[in-house]
Amino acid sequence: MIRLQIAEDEPLARMAMLHSIDFAAHGFDVVAVSEDGKEAIEHFEAFQPDLVITDINMPYISGLEVAKYIRES
């Protein structure tokens, strides 16, 4: 299974993604769901996902900054 992290600050969008896509049926294991950029980095460090889906505009740290952090890690 591919370890997946989702970072989305909007609760409705986050729930829509989690409930409308059968990630397991497509070979993904959702290991972390993050509500802001700071939490996204913390979860990335803790869970070491293979793939991160992130919103761009999030509180504290933007999704672009999260992507930059991941690339540099």
C-alpha cells in the first residue's frame, strides 16, 4: 500500500475527499490527515508518507511551503 497524507484546512473539503474516494481500493493507506500547514509538516515527519496531497492556501504554513519542506527533507 502507498502511504498517503492529506492536508486540507477546510473541514467540508477534507471530509468530501475522505468519504468520496475509496483510497484503499486503489492501493492507498491514509496514514495522516492534517488541518493546517504546521500540522502537515509534523505529520510528514511522524508518518513518513509516500504521497502528500496538500491544499495551497492553509493557515500558519502554506501548502507550497509544505511541499518545499518535503522536497528538502
